[in-house]
Amino acid sequence: TATTMATLRTFLLLFLGLACFPQTTVVAQDDAVIVETIQPGSGSPVTKDHRYKSMVTLYIEQPNANGDKEATSTKTPSGWPTRQSDGAAKDDPFTFQPGRNLIPGWTEGVLQMVEGQRAWLHVPARKGYGNRPMGSPGGAFYIPANSDLAFDIEILGKEDDEATEL
């Protein structure tokens, strides 16, 4: 329903915004955000200067038995899709500006993308929500503490670009 989607969007904005508070954890160099292209884009590079429209589905990512997250990981939906094909009531793009009220891993990942590109952003827990759980178990939206995240994200274009197709 529209109310459920509005609630999920509010949770996401709240949760992404919580990542702006200083963290005392030092991120190891091997905790890189990995951008795995699904579909290349042909637009301009994403920058911190604009707001962008995107289609997103968020997953909790668990590595396989060997600890390898690449292509063999298990992805569990977190309860936040913006695509109807992934469970949303309708396609409902998420608008964001890199570096503003986002988890560090989201900003780091999208700044490696271009408009029109669809990719998996593999975000290690320390660049996501760290040791803070988000939402509530059994609720509409839940991310356990210390969860690695995988975002299936497509950058549709700039928010102020009237030529952006949804």
C-alpha cells in the first residue's frame, strides 16, 4: 500500500541519515565498496553536486562458506525495494545526493557510477550501519547489526533533468 511504501521510505531516510554521525571504528583497507556492473550506462559520472533519481533494492549479503562475496553470496531482501518487480507496490524512484545523509558505502559506490548504469554495490558493514541494527525483526524493514549490504541500484539521472526517463 502507499502507506507501507511511505513508511519504508521514511525508515530508509532515517537509517541512511543515522550513518552521518561520527563512528569510532577504523575501516580497514580491504573493506572496499565493490561496484559490479549489471548494465553499463552512457551518461555523465555521478558527482556530489547533484541529486539523482534511482531504482534500488537492498539486500543483506552473506558470504559463502569460503568467505567469498563475489557472485556466490546469499542475498536476503531487507524489505526495501523501489521496483515493482522486486516487491514494491509500484515503481517509486529514490532520490539522493551523494555525501548527504547517506551511509559512507553508498556515497563511495555511486561516485564510481554513471547515469544510466545499473550495478550491485557491495558495501561492507563498517561502511554501512556497522554495529547498529536498523528496524525491527519481523517488521517491514530490518538490517541486523554488522551486516554487509548489497544494493541493486540503477542511476536514472539527475533529479532536475526533465529528460530523465523513469
